[in-house]
Amino acid sequence: MTCPVCKSARFGRYYTGITSWEYPGRFNFVCCRHCGLILQHPRVPQDRVGQYYNPQSYWGEVHDAWQEYAPLYRAIFKSRSSAGSILDVGSGLGLFLSEFKKRGWQTLGTEISPDMVRHARRTYGLKILQGDLLKLRLTGQFDVICLNNVLEHLYYPRQTLVKIHSLLRPGGMLVIVVPNIDSLGHAVFRRRWYHLQPGRHVYHFSPATITQLLESTGFHVAPMDHSYWRHNYYSWFCNFRYNYSLRFTVNRGTPVAHSSPGVKIGKVIVPILAGLGAMLGQITRHGEVITIYCHR
Ligand SMILES: [Zn+2]
């Protein structure tokens, strides 16, 4: 095994015996001794990884595209005076791309899940290719390419970025949103951090390791953004929820009666603590996720 960031073959133990609140099993993470990249090792064979994708987590009830993606829309629309072309890698339900289609952009998505591809085509009339970007035959050059909460799932991040580089027109923009292992939430919750998500999240990047990976694949990286409030707040909320709520600590995922005192207190306190954590993370530039805008 070699590190996809620095190509070193020297790894040390990082976390052993990590458990998931959704799935049985124990997972290990290692750390590259040279660049500090954190990765799951061993990882689930790629043909069996589907079992770790609970459809409920990915078919959330989000209908308002601006509420969900406002920071990305603002940055992308500000960067261009006219409609362009966009490729969304891991386009999911298609909500993100739907706003570009409305504005007359040329849109294309790629998505592994056939169910989601069907949904995006049917609901928004989007053009989506089903499959892994690395295996798909794509031509043309795009003005913008997005990897929104996707890079941490990929088994071959370097090869994927090399392919994306070739699909981006010179001067085009790559937008990445990815969990930040160097976040305040991870410093507090460590092996119980929400974003570890063993089974699904195979790589954990920090601002340093993601910069090194992007620069070594030919991208120019602009200063990172730590202020994606929606993700920061949700991550802190889940940090508390999965670590302290009776539902996940005592009842193994089965709901607890809404009238119980623990639930009532939690409903008041958790949103306050989650808001504080998210705010502190943003101020200190240790956000739960980082948003990276880079150019070819
Ligand atoms: Zn490395």
C-alpha cells in the first residue's frame, strides 16, 4: 500500500477497533508517517462497500437547493458572468445540479447508485451517467467540476483528480467539500467523531494533505473556507446525538419516547451546544468540513 498523497509506504496505527452506530464490525485507521494522511486500513472490498450505504442517510428530505448549497452557488455564480458547463461527480438526487439547469447551464452528473440516477433524471430531467467516474468514458471540457462530500468515499482519489484535471478547461474551477480531520469536532470527539464513518469514509483529509494532493495533481489551490454553516452545525449536532442520546447509547438505534425527560432536555441543550461548537470551529478555522476552490 502506498499513500495517495505522498506515495510513502510507511504507516503507523491511528485508531483501532472503531465501531459504527449503524453497522456491526470494527474498523482500523492508519496514518501516513510522511504526510499525515489518515485512511481506513484494511478497507472494505469495493464490491461489498454498498452494504455500508444506508439508503435513509442518502435520501434525506432536502428539497430547497439554496438552503442546502448556498455557499457553493454564491461562489460559482459570482465567478462567471454567464452560464457555463458543470460536471457534478457523485450527483446523488440531482438537487444541486437542478439550479444550474434552471439558469441555462450545460449540466452533467455522474452517480454510482442506479436508484438515484433514475430519481435525478425523472425529477429534474438531468443528464446523469451511471457509474464510477474513473470507468466512464467522458469527453469535453467543463468550466466547473464539483466533488461535494465525495472525495472521502473514493478508493482512488489521486487517479480521480488526475481525470478531473483533464476534464476541466484551462482556468476552470474545481469545487470540493470534504470533512476536515483537523477540525475542532474531531479534536473533541476523537474516535467517536461523526465524520469518521468507517466503511464509507476511506480517506480523511486535513487542509495540509488535501492541498498537497491537489497541488501534486496540477491544481492551484485558493485559501480554504471553513464556514459552511449547514455542514458544520449538522456535524456537531450528530456528534452529540450519536455519542450521548439514549436512542444510540442505550436503545441501539430504536427511538426513545419523546416524553422522556432525557429527550426533552436534549432537545433544548444539543442545538445550543452544536451551534457553539460550529461557531468556534469556524472562528478558529477548524471547521467540520472545508470547502476548497481550486483552478486548473
Ligand atoms: Zn502520505
